[in-house]
Amino acid sequence: MNAASPSILAALSPSDNEELAQRRAVLAEIDASCRGPLLFLFSGSIIWLLVGTVFALLASLKLHNPEYLANYSWLTFGRVRPAHLNAVIYGFASEAAIGVTLWLMCRLCRTPLLFGWIINAAGVFWNLGVTIGVVAILAGDSTGIEWLEIPPYATPILFVSYALIAVWGVITFRFRREKHLYVSQWYLLAALFWFPWIYSAAQILLVLDPVRGTVQAAVNWWFAHNVLGLWFTPIGLASIYYFIPKVLGKPVYNYSLSVLGFWSLALFYNWNGMHHLVGGPMPAWLITVSIVASVMMTIPVITVGINHHLTMWGSFRELKTSPVLRFMVFGGMSYTLTSLHGIALALRSVSEVTHFTHSTIAHSHQGMYAFFTMVMFGAIYYIMPRVLQVDWPSARLIRVHFWAVAIGILLYVFPLIVGGTLEGMAMTNPDVPFVDAVKPSVVSLTLPYLKTRSYSGMLIFLGHLAFAISFGWIVLRWAQAGRLARLKTSLARV
């Protein structure tokens, strides 16, 4: 994909060719050193993706067919929905993010993976913690705190795992060969430091030694917002900043915009979240500050959007041939739209209508799936052939994956925004009593949109199956190529 053309190679001097060969040798060494941990992390993340998608489909079906599997206590809506959330957030998204961060840090630091056992141990602990947590949620042992439903006896396992990963990140950065810092490294390093801060603070204030009263709601929304904005968003943006210029073979459009986008994100995002409590028993100044910070997020959103779009300018034809670019550009555009939508939802006049409706669910899936998950798919499609030295076996499966999940998430988000808005307008209509607003006669306004949500989930699940088959297939081809190489070596020794 990024190999130089024969005409360019012919024009290089012998010293240039030697330098290019050395650079490729270093990259090959880095990729080989990452192979084992990445196979473990990406395999685990894809398994959790499939598990989480099944739970999501069950939860979606129950919204318009409550009797479905109602006799099984482990599969009630109140259990499968948080099981889906935690399986996807901590099982798939975080594990994929750790894998992509690992590879990007090694590549950008020009350093082979150091102390790979740290990552392997962290991966084992992480999957153990998520497994215990999800099973406990299905068994009814949930904390009941959104995004933090995993019970307190499983969270220390996750924290120990992440501590190992953070230590590895510091070690890799300390012994880097490349002293120049690329924009992606800013975001990756920031994410590695931000996540333990927000996760440990939320665990202490909500689970281990809970604060009193309405402060719990404030802490909960502070965590829920910041785990997306200060953990997943930096890794997603770091990936876009790396892969789009890499695939196109040209630099990012403007370095100064990168600086502005990073620091404005760091400054404004952590104040977000309180706008979800508009109308609640919270100090007015707290909500107002959050709304102002949400509006100020226009700065990083616009600067990042300009940088990504103008880096792509003149190269959009490459979307036809590069699946990596398709996922990355879809994710980058979704980041811009999601953020602008979030800014609008933060305004009091809008939030009063939407913040108890399906519109909020649509917005969260815009961020976690349309932006972050699509970017992770693109990153894995780029990384795996370089790590395994084997091409993806089926371009058709990749196309099925992209179009199924792209169409699926669009069918998910936009109908729920419309249905949620209608739902909110009914609930806030002074001429409609609240009790009547939640009766089937009124809820039927949103019923078609909830059914569309289930259909879109089936389409997304189809895409995930195509992705899992592609991943298993490329690993199988790599294993077969390895056996063949070993056979040739043994025959040559005879």
C-alpha cells in the first residue's frame, strides 16, 4: 500500500536505497515483536465484539417485544443491556484500543516491543476481569451505576491490568529511538495517563466509598462522558492522524492545527457531562459551566475536522481501493458530526426535550461506534497484514463488513434521533400528562424506530461476522505459511 513505485526506486541513489532497506528492516523487526501480543489482544476484542453484539440484539428486541425470553432471569433487559455495554466498552473497545496503541507507540518510537510479557500478562488479567464482570452482571450482581456496572471484586483485576499497560507505555516512550514526537503520540500518551485517573476516581467516589446524594449523579456523568472523551477519543484521533497520511503517503495538512486541536480537547472536554442533568437537583453553575465547555468543544472539533479533510483533499478517489481509508474517513466524519450533535444536545432548550429519550442512546452510539469502532476496524485492517506478513484473504468479506456496519449504524442512529425527539416532545407537552406519554398509545410513536434499531443491529452483526471470519482466515493463512516455511527449512537440511 505504501511501497514506493519502481520509477521512484530507480531514481534513488545507492545510499538512499540502503537507508530505505534499513528503515524497512527496523519496521519489520517492530512488527514481528508485536505479533504475539497483538494476536492475543485483537482475538480477544473480536470475541467480545460478537458477544456484546448478541447482548445488544437481545436488549433491542426486548424494547419492542418485552415478552421475548422473559422467563429467563439472566436474560432480562436490566441484565443484558449492561452486559452488552460492558462487554463492548471494556471487552472489545478497550482491548482493541490497547492493541492499536501498542503498535502505534512501537512504530512511532521506532522501538521493538519491550517486555512483551507485560502486555501478555495485562491481556490475561483484562479478559479475566471483563469475564468475571459480565457474568456477575448477568447473574444480577451489578452495581447499577451506568458504565460502572462491573462489581467491585472484578474491577481491581482491570486496574492491575491497566497499570501494567501504563508502565509498558512509559518504558517504551523512555527508550524510544525516534526523538521527534508526532501528533499521534500526544493523544496516545494523554489517553494512557487520563484513563486511570478517571476510572480510579469514579470507582472510589461511586463504588468503594460512595459520595452522598446528587453528587453521585454528577460523578457518574463526569466519568461516562470522560471515558469516551479522554480515553477512546484520543486513541481514535491518534489513529486517524497516523493512518490517513500513512496510506496516502503525504503529511498531515497543518501541524499548528494539530496542536490547537489537542490542547483544546484536553482543556475543555473534562468539564463536559453535567448537561445530562439539566432539570435535575444540581447547582445551576455546575450545569452552566458544563454547557459552556461543551460549546467550546467546537474548537477542537472544527480544527481536527479541517485537518483530516484537507489531508484527504484531492485523494478521495483512494477510498475506492483502500478499505483502511474507508473506515478511517467514515470514522473521522462521524467524529465531527457526533461532536456537533453533542454540542447541540448540551444546550438547555434541546436537552430538556432529548435527555430522557432514545436520542441520547443514538448519540452515544454515534461516538462509540460510528467514530471509534469504525476507526479501530480500519486500524486492524492496516496492522494485521504487516504484523503477519500475509494479505487479507478476501476483499469481498471486507466490503461486506464495511457496508453492513456503515449502513447498519446509520439506520440505527438517525431513526433513534427522530424517534427520541418525538418521544421527548410528547413527554414535555403540557397538554399530555406524563402517565399518558409513556402509555403504548404514545410510545407507539417510537415503536417503528425501535424496530428499525433491531433490523440495523442484525445488519451490524452480519458485518461483525464477516470481520471475525476475515480475521480468523488471515491468522489461519499465517499459520499455514509458517508451517510451510518450517517444512522447507527442514527439507533443506536433509
